Amino acid sequence: MTGATATGKNMPTKGMLFDHQPLKLNMDDYLRVKEIPKKK
């Protein structure tokens, strides 16, 4: 794995994808997305 150290300092937090880039949502999309349940 490129850029990772043996101590894990460059490791992402649990559940975070390596290539994750947060999507900037407009207000319409945000209101729709927040209605999606987080757990089944």
C-alpha cells in the first residue's frame, strides 16, 4: 500500500474509503439524501 506506514499513521479511519471525496450537494439533493435511513 503506497504511503502507509507500519504504525498506521496514514491509514484512513474505520469505514472510510481510500479514494473517498465528499460530494457537495445543493439544498434539494441534501434534503432528499438525509431522508434515506442509515440502517436497515
